Amino acid sequence: MTTYDQQEQADGTLLNASLREVQLASTTQTQAIGGGSVSTETANDAVTRRELEEWYPGLSLAADASAPSHLITGAFTPQVGPLNTGYITFNGGVPVGGFSQLTLFQSGNFNFNGHFHVSGAPSYNVGFAVGVRSSRGVLYTFLKSGHLAGTFEPGSRDFDWSVQEFRAVLREDWPNLAVNSTWWWSARVNWDPLAIVNSVKTLASTVGAVASVIALV
């Protein structure tokens, strides 16, 4: 066998190995999860019952002696978060990593940001969902999914998003979001987006019933 034949054989072996790696990557499914209790603090400034009832129509504190003390003696925290995932990695040698952050505001606005990057040769589809469960059992979900192009494919190795929007439902449900809420997130590679949201719902259900799910993004 000539040197040329040997080189051609080596190139063919390398190509076949690369194709197997790409094929394996396209079928690999892996996930990372996290979350827990939302840590918030009420403001120290006292507000009157009249002001609270003006802010939240239908909330009558005078007639309810059992109302939580923070509703009477202090204002709600103006924001929940930033809720940070920290750096996300995946098992199975999947060369994908990233992070996300969510902040909710009493005004009804929210900031939802994130970044994922692939450092290897194969390409991957990545999805991320985060849910905040209010104390009355409503789960608000935020979902993003995108594609990460590896060495063998033209395109970006990065998937980034930054969403700043307003949802009236957050402002209306703020008394239940600001106190005793929980949050959960799920990041998955090569999973259907609906499955990612369902995994967040399952996580939230471990600490309390989920009465309904409202998708905000």
C-alpha cells in the first residue's frame, strides 16, 4: 500500500468517526435542572391599608384579621430576582454550557436573558424553560429554544436571548408572587420544547399544587 493510499484510508477513517459523532450528537438527549424557594424581603416603609386596597382592587385588609402581617405593615418587595441559574453543564460529554437569569417586577415588567454555547464539533438543539409558581398555585413559564452550530456546520456556536416585556397578569398577581413563591428551571439538549415546560411543571408540583400554567414567553 502506497503512502497516498495509507493517507486516504486514514482520512476515510477520520471522516467516518466524525460522521458517527455527528449522528450520535443528533440523538443524544440530556438535561440539567434547578430552582427552589424565592427569597424576597418586604420593604420597611409602612403603608396604609387604604393604599394597599387601592393598589390591589378586591384586597380588603380591614375585614380580614387573618391577613398576613406583611400586607398590613409593609409594602411588597418591588421585584423578584434576579433568579440566576449559575453556569449550566450537561452530562454525557455534551460540550454545551450556558446560563440564564430572570427578574420579575411589581410593575408587571420582566427581564429574561440567557446564553448557551457549543464548544465541540457536533451541532445541538438546546431548550431552556423557567417557571415561577405563585403562592396561589399559578405557574408562569418562560421558554426559549435555539440551535448551536458545531464545527461541521456553518452558523453560530452561540444562542443568546434578551427579552424585556410587560405582562399585566404579573402585576395583578404580585401579592402571591412576592411572598412564598418558588422557581424552577430545566435546560435540555435535543428535547421537544413542550417536554421542557412539562419538566418545569413537574418540578414545581413537588412543593405544591399547580392550579394552572400561564406561558409568558
